[in-house]
Amino acid sequence: MYEADVDLAGPIADYQAHLTVVRDAAVPLPEPLTALLTALTENLETAAVKDPLVALKALADLRYLIAGVGADAALAVQVGRIPMRTVAIALGTSEAAARRYMNSDRHT
């Protein structure tokens, strides 16, 4: 599209504005958790290059941890009767995607 000299400024600005609205409505992560996730990402990326088996083992362990914590969180949402629309907004996604996410965590 850029090569065809099509002006995308309007649509791109609209999309960026949409992303800002979605991001602003999502539940903010506490700074310590954001810092932890950032450090984890950096460590895993380094391990993937320097020692890929360590990275894979860490990722396998994380999948196990995520499955358990995700199931607990999904159950808490269900028990608390939190509407799927609220879940979707909190996650910054659509209701359909939030439902798939919740269902995958409940049945892990």
C-alpha cells in the first residue's frame, strides 16, 4: 500500500487510537509484576540463544505454572460471576477470545 502511494494516515491513526482505548481499559499490571515479566522475557531470550535447552525447560515449567494459576483464576472469575464482557475488557480482547482463554484455562 505504501508503494502504491495510498494514504493510510487516517486508517492507521484510527487503529492506533483504537489500540490506545483498548489498552487504557485493560486491567493494568502492578509495576513489580511488569518488571518481573520484563526480566523473565530478557532472561528467556538470552537463554534461547546461549543455552536453548535451558530456555525450553524454563518454558515447559512456565506452561505448567500458567496452567495451574490460569485454572484457579478462571474458576475465581466463574464463581464470582464476572460477566464475560468485563473479562474481555480487562484482558484487552474480544468476548469470544476471552471465552476461549477462560475455557482453555478451566480445562487444563
